[in-house]
Amino acid sequence: MSQLRNYPLELRPYHFDYLAQMARKYDLPDEGKALRCLINFAIEESGREKEIFEEIRCRDC
């Protein structure tokens, strides 16, 4: 397993709450692991980048 590093990251409270919920639901060690799962999914689904990143889903606009 590669070495983990800390990075500053800004999240809205409901983003963090969602990660915490998923970590509990899927028995993950923490919110960071939940976020890494989402990032790994996006990397593995490179053919769906437009669907993931171009579609506007702004809950804060």
C-alpha cells in the first residue's frame, strides 16, 4: 500500500456528514477512506469523466 499524505481540503458540513455516513454504513475506518473510495471510482471510470465532472450538481449555487 502506498504511503498516505495529508492535504488541506475544504468541505461543506453536509459533504463531511455524507462521508461520515458512508464510512459508518460500509464499516470504513474513517471519512478519508470514504473520500478515497470515491476518488478511486472516478479514476477507474475514466470513460465517465464527463458524466462525473461536467454535469452541474451545485447544491450551493
